Amino acid sequence: MLLRHSCHGFTPVARKQLLRPHTPQWPRVLVDRIGPRLYSTHSDRNPDIAILGAGISGLASAYYLLRDHPNAKITVYEASDRLGGWLQSHRAPVRDGSVLFEGALRTIRPAVNGALTLQLIEDLDLATDTIFTKSTAPAARNRYIYYPDHLVRLPHPSFGIFNILYTIATEKALAGVIPGVLGEPFRDPRDEKMSDESIGEFFSRRFNKSIVDRLASAVIHGIYAGDIWQLSAKSLFPRLWRDEAVESSIVTGMVRGRAEGIPMTEQDADFYMNLKKMQWDPAMKRVIDMTSVFTFKDGSQMLADRLAEHLMGSGQVTFAMESPVHAISALKGQDLVEVRTKSAAGPSRTHTHVVSALSPAHLNKVWAGSNALVPHIPTVNVMTVNLYFRTPNLHPDGFGYLIPQATPFEQNPERALGVVFDTAYAPDPAEAQSALRTKLTVMLGGHWWDGWSSFPDEQEGLALAKSLLERHLGIKEEPEAWRVNMQKDCIPQYVVGHSAKLKEAQNNISREFSGRLKVTGNWIAGVGVNDCIRNAYELSRSFNKGGTGLEQVDAPFTSRIRPVRAGEKHGSES
Ligand SMILES: C=Cc1c2[nH]c(c1C)Cc1[nH]c(c(CCC(=O)O)c1C)Cc1[nH]c(c(C)c1CCC(=O)O)Cc1[nH]c(c(C)c1C=C)C2
């Protein structure tokens, strides 16, 4: 079998040569650092685990629990009739075949947590269905923002110093960058008593407001679809938050990190050291090293489908589909948790442990107690509008563009967050002549729709997307195919005070369930697929420690890991 060709030119390599990471046994020192288990009960050795929710977090939890606890019996409860949660891929008919549309997520990055995802892909025999986009491809190098009334290509080292300086000198979007960065080390650090702050306020203090409004807010749109003036600097940029306090400057902290090692929590240090020790197949390593992002032939849904197939094939995992969890309650004195589905009179089962991969709001709803287990964590709604045009090259080469908060209203009355050029990112070989067509996704809403009581319907969403594309890219053509996806509550917002909420949740869950309920999901340690997979991996590793899955929140930075340099085998720790 051959690895799928990317149109960006990776030579196909024999599959067995590829993606065969060999993870050596955990070194003794790391096992010792985690500490010996004090005791193990029968139910720890033979756990009967309920997993609530079959999105990527639930599926990945089942995968790692099965791998790390071979005696586990697992039941995955899912309210709907489909698996994968936000991983949704659809095919729409077009004149000469079909076109693949992604509902939410489209690409995955291979760095750090992404290595786990790549391992998973190998285990699931997905490597041949994976499309890798090279870092040198235009999709990876050309990133744009729309400010104030045109597309600005952001500088990339490969463009050369003159091009970069020219862009910085001529584009208003980049006006504050050089003074902001040069002045940062000389600014006073924050007051010691400050426990958290919005990213907007934090970057305004450290750099300047222009960087926040014109640049950083765009990046925040692309990841969280959120408001930079509400999201937490401490939760989303913990290392920078620490650098200001400890090094008095972010820039100084970064320079020191490069020279002496990057500050890390104990858990991250263990994880990082293991990543560095992984023995990747040389051919696969070359592919990964050259990869900017990857995706799947039939879209992100493939990852969920293959995970589910793998779990079902194990004989130890049962899927209870269309079984909405109605209530969970700890059976005191029995060390068991009861899971009741469908209604108050619906069927119930007891389990030794429950892993909730539900949203915090949903978990609070199914908990039988009177107070909320998890304090309120706001979410945003994003409407993604996929469009397919017969005419090729209706957009410039590149990943797409993000729209910062500072872009004037008259340039963005649709309240869009950005546009992804899907054709450039994940060319789908199944689509006849796909390279000759144009496929785009317009992202609307997010925090712009905060407080709205009703939202655009399908036709209105399509009209908004078309009017934006006409103004920004001059596209007047009617799309041959389109799809509007309203993603309700899809991205949790880590607003100021988020980590304090997680600590409160940890206390509540621990008090009510004594280690029998654990939580995972995109509201804990990152909203991306890689983050969810990593979170599930860590949950499984610490499964028998009696925790809730929230123990790492606010963990101190205790180690430094030196970045790997060419010729070095792996970094050192201090
Ligand atoms: C519903 C839409 C989503 C938006 N953000 C996310 C989703 C699912 C989650 C997300 N997006 C990105 C990250 C960064 C880390 C990562 O895992 O890659 C996360 C957690 C980055 C990103 N955003 C967009 C793309 C194509 C990428 C990856 C590409 C890359 O970095 O090279 C597009 C995009 N996503 C959203 C918007 C508004 C948007 C606009 C162009 C919201």
C-alpha cells in the first residue's frame, strides 16, 4: 500500500516504512517521578467504565483507557445516532462528482500534541488516507489578514528580509509591531496581586493596543472565534503569563527559553521527554518534519470513524447510541456510579468509573446534585459556510485570511471571523479536477454573536457569506454547491478567571464522586483536536490516581527542556 500523494509533492513511500513510531518503555526515572501507586483496588484493576459522549474526547479516552488498562470494560454513551461530535465531513454532489465539505475542523498540526494524533493514525491504519501539506506549500506560508480594506500577506521568513521590511513599513496592520516588540523588555511587570487578565489587556500592556486590535485579535478569531478582550491570558498563554512574572518580560523569557530550555510543568516535561525519545521511522520523520498540517482523504470524520471501528473490534467497548444520559449519581458506600439514560424512568446501569466527555453545561444538567459541578463556562456559536465554485483560483494562494477586530464595520458588516481557502489546504484527490476549482469556507459569528437570541438561518448565512466574498475577493459567481453548518456552543471560551473555575470544579467533583468521576474535553486544556487527544491520554495515564482530570490546572513550571538543535539527539532537562 502506498501513502496518499499530496499534491504538494511528498513522494509515496511504502506504508510499512511510514509512521511507525516506536515508543520505548517509560524510563525508570519518569516512573519514579510520577510516584508509586499506594494501593490498587479490584475495581481499579478491572474497571467497568462509562464514557459519556462519543466526540473526539470520548473516543480518544476509550482508546487510551483500553490500551493502558487491558482489563477495562467500557461503555460509550452517545445521545445522537452519530459519532465524532464536531468532526463532521459531508459530501455534496456537483456536476462531475462530489465535493467534500468540512463542518468545523479541517486540518491538524503535527507539532507537540500532534505527535500523539500521528501515533493514533498509525495504529488506526489511517496513514494511507492522510494528506500531508508541506510547510513550503503556499497554503502554509501565505497567511493573510483583512485590514483595513484589503488582504495583507503576513511576513514569513522565506519571503526575505527586504520583502518583510517593506511589508512592515507599508502596511497599517503591522504599524505597531517593531516598537511594540523592541519596547517590551523595558515595560514594568504586572502587579503581583493580579490573578488573571484578558489577552487584550495583557498584550496591550506588554506590546501595544494596535498589535492587539489589528493582529492578535485575528489569530484569536482563528482559534477560539472569541473576543481577545474577554479571553484569559493566564489560561491561554500560561508561559507568557509566567515569563512576565518571573523574567519581568516576555521577550526576555523567550530568549532565555531558547538558550536554557523552555519552562514546563512536570507533566509537560514528562510528555516532551517522551516525544523526544520516540523512535520515528526515518521516512515518516522526514514527512512529519516537512509537514505544516494534515487532514484525511474523506475529511476529519474519518478519524472518529476509524477510532470507533478500532474500539468496536476490541470486543471490550460497547457503544450505547441514541442513549442520552439523563442522570449520574454516586452510590455512596458502594464505590459505584449510576448512569441513567433517556428519562427519570429510563434504564440505568452502575459503573466503577465515569469519564465525562460532555460539555460543562451538559454535565451539570445530568448531575443529580443541587449545585453546579462546574461553574459556568461560556461558549460561542460559529456558522461555517462551505462554498464550491467551478472557476479556479478565485482567491490568492494561501491558507485563507482572518479578520481582526479593528477592521472597520463597513468592511465586515456580516460579522465574519475569517475565510479558509480549502482548495489550497486539503486538495481532495477524489474530486475530479479539484485543483481547477475553488473551495472556500466562510466563518461567521463567534463572539460577534454574543448575547444574540436568534441567528441567521441557512439562506441568510449563505447570503452573508456571498456578500462578504464579493466585497473582499470580488467573487460574483454563484456557487455550484454550498452547505451551511450552524455549530451551536462549539468552542468553550476560557475567559478571565477560567483556571479558578476549573479548580472549583475539581473540588466539587472530587467531593461528590471521590475519584469515580473524571472529566475530559475541550474546556480543560485546549480547544483543538490535538489538545483533546492529549487530554484523554493524560486522563488514562493518571486513571488510578483517584483524581478528576483537573489536577494539572495551574500546575507550576518546575522544569526546563532545552529545544532540540540539529545534530542533538534530544534536549536536556534541568
Ligand atoms: C468552527 C471553527 C473553528 C475555529 N477554530 C477552531 C474551530 C474548530 C479550532 C482551531 N482552529 C485552529 C486551531 C489552532 C490549533 C490547531 O489545532 O491547529 C484550533 C484549536 C487554527 C485554524 N483555524 C482555521 C484553520 C484553517 C486553522 C489551522 C490552520 C493553520 O494554523 O495552519 C480556520 C478558522 N477556524 C475558525 C475561524 C474563525 C477560522 C477562520 C479562518 C474558528
